[in-house]
Amino acid sequence: LKQPALNLVEEYKRFYPYGQVGGQVVGFVGMDGAGLEGVEKGFDQTLREHSVTVGQLQDGVRKCLWLDTEPPPEPMENFGVRLTLDTFIQYLAEFELAKAVQQYRAKAGEVVILDPQSFEVLAMANWPFFDPNLAGESSAEAWRNRAITDSFEPGSTFKVFVVSGALEEGVIKERDRIFCENGKLALAGHVIHDVHPYGWLTIPEVIKHSSNIAAAKIAMQLGNERYYRYVRGFGFGVRTGISLPGEVRGLVRSGKKWRPIELATTGFGQGIGVTPLQLTTGIACLANGGEIGQPTIVKAMVDGQGERYEPLRTMPFRRVVSKKTAQQICAMMVGVTLEGGTGTKASPEGYTAAGKTGTAQVLDPQTKRYASNKY
């Protein structure tokens, strides 16, 4: 109309039909359509290629109008990526995560579900949840993917890795018994405790009852150099290489610098930092018969017709421990979820489940020591 008071303003709007489901993984774009977080940022170049501009009429409440007698043409699909996420599994993971966080009044929570044969990520859930459609109303804290950006002490979940390395090196055998000092071990001016006092335990019982003292003794038998080699072999202290921005390495000091007490406590998951994705990948290695793969979030690059057009490059599988060792550890982990184990709540009716519980103490920022009442 060429009226001085009327102007045209171009706006870019990205719509996410699943809302908060997988929000931190998917990420979001800025006003110019550039990816700022998640898959949107990791695959920004692919997702912006071959963009098509289309026009559309809307009324005052943004309802689409079509003034022709023929129906509007179907919108063209853009080049893009097909994710490994299973929407149903992702939804269930988030549903159960929300219940657990509320029950235990947690500050945050993460769930990672991997296919241990392909290492595809089937679900990666973060609480508090984040809806990419509301990115402008959210803080950086909300859209952070804690499953790859946050490190934590894994606690007793780490015992399966020290036992794996010791079995593989022949330092221990499955039928061996370890004296657990009746719950208290003095070492280098420190005292290592077990939650429940034990005398002699077999190696499967060490995993089942989660003895810190036994794990510390096994770590010391294995020694700095060999134990550090297995820690790195299971993927700790390095990025997994998943195609998502913001992944951290975790916190693993060089094994050469471990003092005796640090070697011992690393055996039960203290003094080391891992991400939820790293921990899940390490466990998936055992479930996969001792071979570790690179976790992936994208299944394929696809063209406008949904056909794969570019192969994804991932690191080849790498053997960490023998198939026999992996099978031995998995059998021990099944004992954790059976009667008398520490993880009986993780035993679904009608199924066999392998698991490992872990409780890590939290550092008190004022005293620089582990708090006695925070976990």
C-alpha cells in the first residue's frame, strides 16, 4: 500500500513438535536460524543447506489462510539428520526421571539409554526439562545437556571397572576371597569404611555387597599404571566423540600422579569425575562382550526425500577386555539386583537385569572435605 506507517518485518520461527521431549539434545536456533545448542548446533551446516523460502497468509491470531480453490502444496522437506533417539523410550525415561527427582528432592537428574551393540543413544534425558519452543524464556542452566557437560564422582558404580581390569590382568580370579577388615581399613593416614562390616568376600560378593575396602585392595594390587590404562580404556578422561557440542572430558588425573590413597579411593569411584554418557558407555562395553564403540546421536544424514545421502564417520570398535572377563562381570552384576544385593529395586519382574549401585559423597565447599549428610 506504500503507507508510511506500514512495514514488513522478516522473522524466523523454528517449531519443535515434541516440545520438551529430548529438548536439551535437540537444542534450538537463534532468530537468524543459526543453531545455538544441541543437534541444531552440532549439525548446523547440514540443517541450513538447501533452505527454501515459502510465503503464507495468516489472520490476526496467526491461523493460516488459503484463498485459492486448490489445496496448498505440500511443504518440501529440507536436508537433515535422522536421530537415534526413540521418542517413546525418551518419553518414558523423562517420565520416570521426573518421578525420581521429585521423590528424592534432587537438584538435577540424567538418564542415558544406549544400545550396547550399536552404541546408538536411544534416550538422553535431563531434568529440569527444557522446551526448545520456549528457548527465549529459558536460562542457559535449563538448556544445558548435563549428560555430557557435567562430571560427577561415580562412586561404587566404578567398582566393575577395577574388577574387570584385575580379572583381565590375572591379578585376581573369580573364586578368590578378599578380607574386608570387618568394615574399617587404615591406609596412609586415612580410614576407608564399608557401609556394612564384612569379613571374607568372594569377588562376586565384592560386587554384590559393594565393598569399598575390597575394591581399594584390588586397585592397589593392580597398581597405578595398569589401573590407569583400564580407566582410559573404558573411555574415562576423554570425550566420547558424540556429535553434540559442550561435551567435557571428565576429571582423571594421570595415574603416575596417584598417591597410594588416591589409587585406593579411585577403586571405588572417589577422586575421579565422569559424565553420565561416559559411565553408560563403559557399562555398554561390558554388555557388548568387552568391545567399546563411539556413542552416536545421529543415525543418518538424509535428503529432502528422507533418503540417506552421506555416511556418518565413527571410530571403529575397540576391545578393552576379553569376552570371558566381560561375561564374568555381567554375571556378577546380575547378582547385584538379586536378593541380598544392593540393587534389588532395579530387578524388573520377568527379566534378568545386570546393575551396579553407586552412592557418592558430596564435597563441602567450606571444609573441602566430604560432607557426612549429602550424597
